[in-house]
Amino acid sequence: MHLLWAIPALPLAGFLILFLTEGRLPRAMVSNIGAGSVGLAALLTGYVAWQFISSDSTSFTSSSWTWMIVGEFNVSFRLWVDALSLVMVSVITGVGFLIHWYATGYMSEEEGYSRFFCYMNLFVFAMLILVMGDNLLLLFLGWEGVGLCSYLLIGFFHKVPEFGYAARKAFVVTRVGDTFLIIALFLLFREVGSLEIQEGLVYARENMSDASTINTIICLLLLGGAVGKSAQVPLQTWLPDAMAGPTPVSALIHAATMVTAGVYLIARMQDFFMLSQTAMLCVAAVGLITLLIASFTALVQSDIKRVLAFSTMSQIGYMFFALGVGAWSAGLFHLMTHAFFKALLFLASGSVILAMHHEQNMFKMGGLWKKLPIPFIAMLVGSAALVALPLTSGFFSKDAILLKAWKSDSDFATLFWTVAVIAAFLTSLYTVRMMVLTFFGKPRSEMHELKKESLWHPSRIRTVVPFGLLAVLSIAGGWMGFEFTSDLFGDKGVHAEFHFDPIALLTLGVPFAGVVVGYFLFASDLIDRRRLIKNKMGELLSKFWGSGWGFDWVYDTLIVKPFRFIAQTRLNRNDVVDLFFNLIKFLANLFHHILSMFQTGHVRWYAFTMVGGLLLVFLAVVWI
Amino acid sequence: MNLSFFLFYISAAVAITTAIMAVTRKNASHALIYLVVTLLSIAVIFFLLGAPFAAALEIVIYAGAIVVLFLFVVMMLNLGRSSVARESQWLRPGMWVLPAILSGVLFIVFGYTVLQTENSAMIEGQVVPPKEVGTVLFHEYLLGVELAGVLLLAALVGAFHLGRRYLEERREN
Amino acid sequence: MTTALSIPLEHVFFLAIILFLIGAFGVLIRRNIIFMLLSLEIMMNACGLAFVAAGARWAEPDGQIMFMFILALAAAEVAVALGLVVQFARRFETLDIDRAEELNG
Amino acid sequence: MSVMLLILLLLGAGVVAWVSERVNTTLPNWIALITFIAATLWVLVIWFNGPDTSGLYADLNREWIPRFGIYLHLRVDALSLMLIGLTTFLGIVAVVSSWTETKTRHGFFQFNILWVMAGVVGVFSAFDLFLFFFFWEVMLIPMYFLIAIWGHEDKEYASMKFFLFTQISGLLMLVAIVALVWINYDISGVLTFDYDVLKKANLDIATARLLMLGFFIAFMTKLPSVPVHTWLPDAHTQAPTAGSVILAGILLKTGAYGIIRFVVPMFNEASREFWIWGMSLGVVSILYGGYLAYSQTDFKRLVAYSSIAHMGFILVGVYSFSKLGTQGAIITMIAHGFSTAALFMMAGALQERLHTREMSKMGGLWVRAPRMGAVTMFFVVASVGMPGLGNFIGEFLVLIGAFQKSVVLTVFAAIGIVVAAVYGLSLMQRSFQGVPNPDVPKVHDFAFREMSVMVLLMIALIWVGIYPQSLLQMTAPLLSGLIELPS
């Protein structure tokens, strides 16, 4: 099945062309190559998907050459595509293509145009390798490649030092996660004897006992890696800063693809996780905690992109929660739908930001729904899906998770469910707040006229078509995708049949309640918002939530400051060990000075020492 | 206990006292005169020990030539009255202590070694005539004599050069 | 023919030692070069005495011959030494040995 | 036979280059370049027509000083051939990178480069301990001249320090060699310096431990591992570009090669007992080197400390006594040779253009020199250990090998990867990104000359990264001989 290789090869070719020509190609050519390569890959994926559905084989594979053989350690470049990775590949290439197409407009006025597409293509290639690699080392290659590209793209505007710092922070924090992953790889190799995923899964099914500690440790390490990449609780501080990159980057990397790599990893290593209850519990717990923290923080953000970033974080928390609770296919389904509506939201917010001349602060926007109709409709549809209003794709995936959570056999089922519902309510709250602040109410700053011919103008095709397609997917994605993903994991998947018992009704009602409360809270001035914030408690809370529950501050004081302080001290700069060798040099000089004091130049002193010496010799002779 | 026995000890005492005086005088010429007396007393001892040729040499060369040479230099550098004041300033008591201790200890060590020798013997005062000394000198020690001659030549040339530059400078200014 | 002297050898050696130490003492404490040379002469004589005494003990001429060599040495040494003293006096205007101390460090 | 020719060729070319300076000043450069290209082609030819039956590419054994059983025993097996190939390849890089840098005495400069290379080739192929020590010294003297004459501001201090460190440790090794030969003579009555014979000398464990320490300390100073590494940053910052390319690219490898070839096989039981020390020294080097790299403000000094960190991986790999670990160490040697040589070339290029190595004075170079930025980004990413490039393969194999031996040490070594990311990106950030500071003079981007060499190095790194199997299968048969007890 050599077609498989073509899918990652296309973006790689795009990257190579753009890299070697070093920005000498005209912009039109660059956009064709950049967007075109991903578009072709998307078409190819469609073809492969169609073949996959028509043929009943559970997986395609195409191997090419051996990478490394040392003794019994045997790793080779081989691609493996089954239902799970096919979903991921289609999301990456499909949504990726739309984002690339939109980016050709969005980035038209930025300099470094070909460099941008070069990095984006490299990213898509790395993500495809991550998802299609059949052994964990290939997955790790994609994993690190994706981390590198997110560093390059976040730090794309390299003139601004803060963005550079944000990029470095993202890379280092994800690198901490990668270290957990690589240790998991070592443990797996020692346990299973090879890094092939399928071989590992078979090994796990057959001869791994339920409560084997090794398995739990491996799963926890895998979770550590996933948490690093998907910006979950302990290692999530880099995602809000990652908004420093251009908006299509945020859309592609920090909404649709990279952050879901963690979810893919856990879904891929499913059999390992199924075996250990503690690991599943941890995954669910991590998901839940991130869910809560991100939702509360999103409530008090002023920058539109940071709101979306925290919302992404919370939605991925949902996915982790779904996997933790055992709703494997529901989690994957949510991943797919989330990719659609979150990409739509990010792109639309990108148009708004460009229209406001790079103004990202929501408090400076307002009353834009008349001036920017297309982004407004797109944002509306996206928010609807995010909030999970009925009939939107979000509804299908989120409710499937909630139902599965309710029915899961673990003893925390009710607690999990209630927390998830609260989070859903909060989601609708901050979404409404975002819509109100940006589009409704009085315009808080003047928005001078958009030049019609500018490439990124909302009415251009390269903006409308992606918006349209994504909107359709956000709405229709639910029905269409449902059949496809429900049997993704065979019998393990949950079938959310919609009988109207109280729980289903409740999950249906929550979004509406959120919207209504949000309207009262933010749109109408029935409740005086200022009074709510002004009092002591409100202020403290908003500051605490605003800073992402203080994680940043904790990491800064605990790790970054001491590390940097010790490094910058003068003593450290020129190497403590050197002192030892300089000491030897110092001693040599010291002895020199002491001895030279004896050479006084006075003859009588020499006579004296001679007689003294004579005496000593005689004493020695006499004595011995 | 015959006359020569007493003679030996008297001249020994004289030698020691004049040596101490020679070393401690402030005036250079006085010291030299004391040195001459020491040398003469040693010559007497040589004579008593039965080495008349050595005694004669001692008087002729040592007391006669070397000390006289000293006197020439002392006179030339006119180390007269003016240097006496400076001399006393240099002989501060503090200078005495350390060398004195050192020589005392040395004396004890030397004395101890001398007393250790088992076969201590008496000196009979057997005279060794100069003829015999002469024959041995030019038979077994011929090489020694030649070397001594070369040594003296070297000293001669050295002394000549050291002196000469001094003369030229005087001619220039 | 004898000079009828009969004393133990050690006595002469003691005399030689005392003379030698007086000379050494003189070299150590005097700062005037002339006096140092003078005490040097005393030390030389002490050695000579010891040699002649040893020769006398065995009634052999060797002691005296050694004494003669010492004499030659002393003469050469004094000649050069006094040449140096003259130069020293001319250059340092004083005969204080401690003035010449460039060769240090 | 052919190895002897190669060494003589290098030595001869050195003399010719020195003399040819009178003709015109750039002739020595051309002579050196042509010699190195010829040498690399020679290595490639030998590599293609494969090893002979006993896995050797070239073997020469001729009497040198029969009185003491010293033979001119030059043998090239897979490991040696790879390292000789690396040497000649980096020779090209060194010559091209300092084409315009030396202002005075070009001939003598090339002479020194060629003689260092000859010494190194000798070290990699000597199978007679005396001959090994002979070449060990031959490669040291010209290196000292390179730093002392063409170095930067306080070159005397740096070159003297480098010389003393290597010389004293070399002395230790000499004592160990002589002792070994003498004991062997005592036991077996055969006076020989030959590697294979001495390998089989059965020493009691106490003396074996001592002799091993003698060798180990010499190679530890050469491969700088922590306690004795302080000469490397000074020597690197003051050395001219060619000097640091050679120093980092090859001289560090002689230390690693020494451990793999001499310490482990010849004193196997003693080394096995010593593994906890060897490995922890490696881990300390990784973390300490990485940490200090972060605190440097001088571009070259940062890269120097990073190479100490990479060399730590080799120690960890070798002392894991596993096939994976040793292969990882060999791959790290090759990959590190490429990535550090490139970074030092970049440092040299920056110094030539900005007359400073201080990163505080750089900043924002990407705007004016995008090509330099891209190249530096590539090599920083490689040295940070990005999969798909050579360094990662080496590090991964070392870590997975070391994991079987001791989990704790491997976890600490893995933390080294995070530290590597920190200092790697801080290097990138402080020199190329950020606001271009005004007083940085007009920087002209890479010319064809430098770019061609950089592309060569890039291809090499990608080849090691994507298809390391070609190297791995070469050294696979050797491993049993290097690690297990001599049969």
C-alpha cells in the first residue's frame, strides 16, 4: 500500500522546496506549494479512507527501510494506518488544508511568507509521521518534530523577544513531557522487547496481568508525555503563551492537531491503559482538573486568543476525561468535532484581529457584528458547537462523553459527571461572554474602513470557503461522523442512544441555561457587573483565575528563578572546577616567593647558612 | 715536664688571645698586628712539633708577605681614624649572639669527635729535616707542586686584571 | 734529633679547633671585608696547624707539604681577595659587605 | 600498507604546504584541501570494497624496534575506518572554514593542521601501545602551536593549559603502558608492546585496576569528563576556527576511542567493577556540562560546554557494557563530530564578521543573515537531539543501553536532554533572534564557500540520522570483541 507513504511525503516535499529556495519564490507560488501539498495529502487521505471503508481490512501498512538493528533491538520506518489513525490523518490533512488556505490570505502582509509555509508543511509532515508511525520510535520522531515546529512557529515573529521566550518556554515544557515519554519507551523496550506498537498491544493483552506495577508505571509515564504535549494540568503553562504565534498557527497546532497528540498516544496504547485502573483514574483526574481550571481561567481573560486557548485546554481535558472513563470512541469523536469548531473559532477570531489591526483585547472591540458579518456568523456557529447546543457536532460528542461518564462503573461516576456538567455550564458562560464582548454592545474603539482588495478581507474566497466548510463540518460533523467513529474501537465504543431519561434531558438543558445566564450576566446591564468585580473577593478571584491558577508563578519561583540565579553568578560562569587547578598554580607561585626570600644577597647570611649546614652535617654524622 | 712542654702551651695561649684580639679590634692596622703575633706563635708551635721548615715558611710567607699585603691595602684605602667610628656602629651587641651560639655548638661537636678517636697518640716532637721534606715534595707530590704553581699564576693574572681597570679610570678623570 | 716535646695529639687539635672557630666567628660578625679576610687567614692557619700536627705525630713530611700547599692557596686567595677589596671600596665607597646585595630575589 | 601511505601523505603534504607559502599565500590552503579530499576518497574506496576475511580493512605489521618488541602495527578495522573517515572529512571542513581567517604564516598553519590529522589517523590505527603513545604525542604538539600562534586574546594561557592537561595525563598512560609491558614480560617472558598479546595478559585484579586507572584518567582528560574538563572551554574559545573544529571534531574522539579500544577490552574485569564510576562520571558530565553551557555568555564557550555534555553520553554508553550502549557511543562520536564542527564554524564565521564572541553583543542576526540563522538553527536542533538527526540516534541507543544497567543513572541522563534543550535554544535566542541591536555592523550572509561545507555537514548528519544502519552493521561484528571478556 505505497500510497500511504505519499501522504507524509507531500508536505515533506513542500517543506524541502520552500526550505531550499529560501524565500526567493514569488508569494503566489509559495502559497500554491504550501497549501497545495497539504490539499493533495487531504485528497489522498480521502481516497485511502474510501478504500479503507470499502475493504474490510482493519489496517493498512507500508514499510520501506530498516532504521536501526542492534542485537535484538530492531526498528524500521514503517507506516501503519487503522481506523484510529485514519481519523487523525483525515483531521490533520482536512482541517490542515483549510487552515493553510486561509493562511495564504491571513499572512499575505507579513514578511517571511515562505518561511511560514515551510514550517507549516514541516509541521504537517511531523504530525502525520506521529500518527502513522507503527513503532514508538517513529512516533517519538513525529513527537519531537512537532515540538520543534511549534517552537519555530510560536517564535515566528522573532523580532519580538517575548515571543521568542514564549517559544522557548513551549519547547522546554513539552521537552519535560518528552523525557517522561522516552523513559516510558525504555521501560516498554525492557518489558516487551521491541518498540512495535502492535507487538506491544498483543503482549499487553496476553501476558500482562491486571495490576502489574510495571504496566501502571509505563502508563503513568505515557500520561506524563501526553500531558506535556497536550498542555494538561501540570505542564499546561506553555499553551496561553503559545498564542504569540500567528493565528493560523494557533488554529492548526494549538487547537486541531498537536495538542491532540497526547490524546492519540493514550488512545493508541489503549490495551496498556485498559489493564491498570489507577492509570485510567489518573487520566480522568488530569482531564477533570484541567477542565475546571481552564474553564474558570477563560472566564476572566481579556485577550480573545487566550480565551480560545483556555477553551482548547478545557476541551482536551474533556477528551482525557473521556479516555479516562473508558469512552474511547466518544473521546476520539470529540477530538474530531473539536478540531472542526475550534479551528473555525480561531480563524474567525484571526479575521477579527486583522480587521482591528492586531488588536486582541476584547474590551477594545464591540459592535462588530454589522461590520464583520462573515466572521460573526462563523464565530456564532463555532460557539454553538463549542457550547454543544443540540444538533451541533459538539452536542453529539460532548453528550456521548457525559452519558458514558454517568454509566461508567467507577465509583466516582457521579462526582465525575457533576464536575463535567459544571464545566459544560462554564464553557457556555465564557463563550457567551466572548461573543458579547466582541460582537454586541457599543463599539469601544473605532474600526476604520477595510480595504476591499486586501487579500485577507473576510469576503475573499480564501476566507469564505474555509469558514463555510468548517461551519458545515461543525454542524453536520455530528451526524456524519457519528456512525463512523462509534464502531471505531469495536465493541468497546459506547452507543449513545437518545432515550429521554432525566440525565439526557439535563445534559441537553445545561448549554441553554449557560447561554441564558451568560446573556443576563454580560449582555444586559440588569446585574451591575462592576459591583460584582469591584468587591475584594471578586478582585482576588479574577486575578487568581486570570493567571491560570498561579501555576506560572509557582513554576517561575520554584524552578526558573533559582536555575537562572545560580547560572548567572560570576563564580559559576567560569566553572567552579577551574578553581582547583588555579589553586595548584597559586601554590606554585607561593613556594617560589618563599624560597626566593632566602636569596638575600648578603654574603654574611650565606656564610651563616654555610656554617649552619656544616653543623647539621656534623650532627648527622655524629648522631647516626 | 721539660721546657718545650711549657713553651707549647704558652704559645698556644698567646695564639688564641691574639686571634681573639685580631678579630675584635676596631682599628684595621691593630688587628693586623695582632694577626702577625698569632702567626708567629703558630710558627713557634710548628718549630716545637718538629717542623722547622714549616715554621720558617710560616714566618717568611705568611707573616711576611700576606699580612704585609694586607697592610698595603689597609694603608691604600686609608682605613684610619674615620673608619673606627663606623666600625663600632657595625659591631652592635645584637650581632654577637647567634654566631657565638653557633660556634659554641660547633666547638662541642668538634671536641666530641676529636675525643672519640681510639688510637690517641703522643707527639714525640720528632724533627723532620727540610731535606727530607724537599725530597718527598718533589717525588710523590710533584704534580701537587706544579698545580700550586698554576694556581699562583692564575691568582697573579686575576689580581693584575682586577687592579688594572682601577688604574685606567683614574687616568680618565 | 727531637725537640723533646711530648703532648697528646688531641691538644694540638683542640688548639686548631679553637683557632678555626675564632676565625669562623670573626667572619660571621664582622661587616668590614678586611676583617673577614683576616679571620679567613686565621681559619687557614688553623687547618695548617692541624696538618703539621698530624705530620708530626707520624714524623712524616706529608703534613708539612700539605701546609705548603695551604700556604700557596692562602697567598693566591689573598692576592685576588685584596684586588676585589680595592674594586669594592672604589665602587661602594665603603667596605661594608652588606652593601653588595644586587644578587638577590 | 595503505594506512602508512596515508599518514606519510599527510605528513609530506604538511611539509610541502609549509614550503609552498613562499610561492603564494593561498597555495598551502589548496594543498591541504586537495590532500584531505584525496584522503577522504581513499577512505571511501576502502570502505566500498569492504573488509577482508577477518574484518580488517588494512593491516601492516613491520618491525620498528625489535629490541623491545615494538612493531609498526597499523591495523584498520571498522571502528578505526569510520573515525579515520570522520577525521579526513573534518579536515576538509577545517581547511575550508579558515580559508580567510589566518593572516600570518599560512604555510605553517596548514602544516600544523596536516600533522595533527596525521597524528590522529595514527592514533586510530595504531595497534602497538608504544606506537599509539607516539602518535598520541605527535597530535598534541601541532595542536598546541595552532592555539598558541593563531589563537585569540589570551591564547598563551589556553594553549599552555591544554598542553599541560594532556601531557600530564599522557604521562600517566605511558607509565601504565610500561608497567603493563613489564608485568607481561614478567609473567610470559615475552617483551612486546603488541595490543593483542597484552590483551590476553592475565593480570591479578589489583594491578589490573591500577593500570586501568592509568589509561582511564588519560582518556578521561582527553574526552573531557567533569573533574578534568576545564581545559576544553579555554582551549576552544581561544583556538582559531580550524583549531576548534579539529579539537572538537576529532581530538575528543581519540579519548572516547581510547576507552572503547584500550580500557574496556584490555582490563575487562576491572572495568566491569568500575562501571558505576564510569557511568556516574558520564552523567555528571552531561548535567554539569549542560548546566554550565546555559550560564555562558560566550558563543564558543557555550558550544564547548555542550560538547562536554555530549561526551558524557559516550561514557555512559561505554560503561553500560551492552551492545546498544557501545553502538550508541560510536554513533554519538560520529554525529557529535559533525554537529559541533558546524557550530564551531558558525562561531568562527560570527567572530570574523562581528569581531566578538559575546552573545550580548549579537542578537537579531536572523534579519540580516537568514541563511546563517537557518543553518545554526539546524545544527542547534541537531545537537539538542532531534530525532531524524544523528545525535538523537546516538543518545537514544546510549540511554536504552544504559537503562538495562541502571535505571536511576539513565533517568538523570535523560534529564540531560531537557537541559540540552534549554541551553540550545538560549544559544539560538541570544544570538540570532530578538531585536537586532543597532551597533551590530552590517553582517554579510554566508558565501558559497561556507555554505557548501555546511550543506555537506547537514547531509552527513541527516544520513546518520535517517540511515544509521549502514554504520551500525559495519561495527556490529566488532562489538563482541570490544565488550565481552577476551576469549
